[in-house]
Amino acid sequence: MKTLSENDIHKLIQAVHSSRKYRDLLLPDDLLRDLISVNLPTSKDLAELKTNFRKALHNVIAPYLEDIDYKQETHQLQKIAPTLKHPESLKAYCLEIMSRHASTKERLPHLDQFFGTIHETVGAPNSILDLACALDPLCLPWMNLQPDVSFKAYDINGARIGFLQAFFQIAFPGAQAFQQDILLNPPPERADCAFFFKEAHRLEKRQPGATRILIENTDVHTFILSLPAMDLKGHHSLEATHRHLVEKTLKGTNWQQDVRQVGNELLFFIRKEPAK
Ligand SMILES: C[S@@+](CC[C@H](N)C(=O)[O-])C[C@H]1O[C@@H](n2cnc3c(N)ncnc32)[C@H](O)[C@@H]1O
């Protein structure tokens, strides 16, 4: 197909907003429009476009949809807010929530080492952008940041962002969470570093070369990207494939990379600028 009427685009978008699977996520229209337009040229008719669009959306969102009811969790969080003043209770709460999301769950045994490695490599950042964050911000108690650090988190999942905003208000009032497609609308502000954990391989599936575009458009000194070293079941090594993804992303640039491994995560420190 070459074109699609505005009316058909609208209907495809509305179908997502009213579907049981996605309605609570309040997905941004620009993301949905983008997925429609990239699938247009390879679809022969509207029926095929619907299928391809749904598949593309599933690949972006669904593999990391956990069964957390964020409205209910937010309500619960507000009820227990006073107890979270104690650092140990706050950590216990964060661990419990993160253990329900596949991606943060596998990082839990290594939290101190993970953020210790980041600290050793980039020092103490004053500003951080957490891109495609999911539940990463619940690692804040392990990040050992100064109280005045600027921490901004971005995800397309509106339900998760609503929960993170409530969490920040209670536990980290200086931090902010935004519902935003970081590929279409990368944060414009300058920061010391960006976190982009365990998402580059999937962003590349959505749009080959997207990681390079994202790094170019993110105004940071160091872009910290992580990728899994093994698949989620622990059966296959992904190390060569993921090192290759980063090599390809950096090809032709003067960006420098350092690689470290913590648990199942390969941490790529991509320096866009010379050492300070
Ligand atoms: C692999 S999961 C979690 C990654 C998380 N950084 C971690 O390490 O646990 C991917 C997350 O990225 C979000 N996401 C995917 N594409 C995105 C985009 N273009 N902009 C913002 N968030 C995105 C999804 O909603 C999901 O929460």
C-alpha cells in the first residue's frame, strides 16, 4: 500500500485504545502512527496492514507486559507511603515490585555491583536520563545519587509512568517520569549520562539503525547501553550478536566504548565526548 486515509489511520489507532490488551496503557498516538506508517509499504491491503501493525505493536510492548495492575499498585503505594521513609522498607518494597518484571528481576542479585560498576566508570553523575525505563527507577535506592541529582525517566507505557510518578512523589521528589516515545521524541535536555538498558536489540527490530539515531539525538557525555549476555531462559549466548550490534552502531563515529559485564548484562559505556 502506498497511502492510507486519515479515517483508516484513526480507526486503527482507536482499535488499539479500546482493546482489552492495551487500553490501560494509554499509548501515545505518535507511536501508533509511526508503526502504521513503517508497515504501510510492505502491506498489500488494509487487512494485511492491520496484521502487520498489530504484530509490530506486540513486539514493542507485549514481551515486557507483566501482570502488575498499576492503578491498584499506586493505591497501595499511597497507603504504605509513611513506612517507605525507612531506607530498608523502601528497598524491600522496590525489590518486591521489581521481582514482578522479567527485565529488572534478573538484575536483582547484582544491584550493588551493577550501579557500583557505573559509578566506577562514569563517576557521580549530576543528571541522568533513563530511556525506556520500565521499572529501572525502582533501582534508585541502589544508585547512591546525591539528593540534588536530576533523574528523568521515559517510557511509552502510560500506566507504568503514572505509577512511577506516584513513587517519585513519595520516595524521590526530585525525580520525574514522562510518557514519551524516545525514538520519535528524544529528550532535548543535556545530561551527564543516559541509561538505555536492555532495549536496543528490540528497538533495532522496530527500525534498523534506530540505536544510532537515538544516541545521536541524546545530548549526553556518556550513553550507557546494556544488553543481555544470554537469552532470558539462559540457554543461548547472545554476546557475539550484541557486541556486533554495538560495533555496527558505532561504526564511522569517534565515540569510544568500554564494555563490562555484570550478571547477565553487558554494559556498554559509549563516550560521545572526550573525558572531562
Ligand atoms: C525491556 S523492557 C525494560 C527495560 C528496562 N530499561 C530494564 O532494564 O529493565 C522495555 C521497556 O521499554 C519501553 N519502550 C519500548 N520502546 C520504547 C520507546 N520507543 N520509547 C520509550 N519507551 C519504550 C517499554 O514500554 C518497556 O517498558
